[in-house]
Amino acid sequence: MVDPPLAVIAPSLPLHAAMAVPKKRTSKQRRNTRRAHDAVTPPTLIDCKRCHDVHRQHRVCPTCGTYAGREILEVVDPAEAVGGPLAP
């Protein structure tokens, strides 16, 4: 069932009377306490066991293409690739 519009239920009330409006202003301490857990943390970086390059944790190394000691991707040097960005 669809609720009737507010003007039909209580024609003498202003429209903002039915909305949720805070009674008190939120203090700076309460606001900042609520936001204490919203800080952005930097990504966790680790050294690759094979090439010793830094990469994100639990992801394939973009330099050598290994993950957990296994080769997952075949990494091709862009200068040696056929039709790569440096091809004539």
C-alpha cells in the first residue's frame, strides 16, 4: 500500500516537520571521533623473492611475472616486442 502524501495527513504541519532533523549541533569532538577510522592507509609493499623489486602484497610481480615462487605471466620487454611502442 502506498502512503498518502504529507499534505493529506497533516495539512497544518510544515513540510520539514516530517523530516529527520538533528536536535543538537554535532560537536567537533564527536565528529572527529566518528571520522577516526576513515584515514586512507598506504598499500603494503614487499620485495619480490626473485627479482627483489618492490610490488604490492598478494599480487603478481609486474617486473618478473612471478607469484608465490611460480611464474604466472610471461613478461616481455617493450623494446623487444614485435609491434610494440618502440617498433619502427
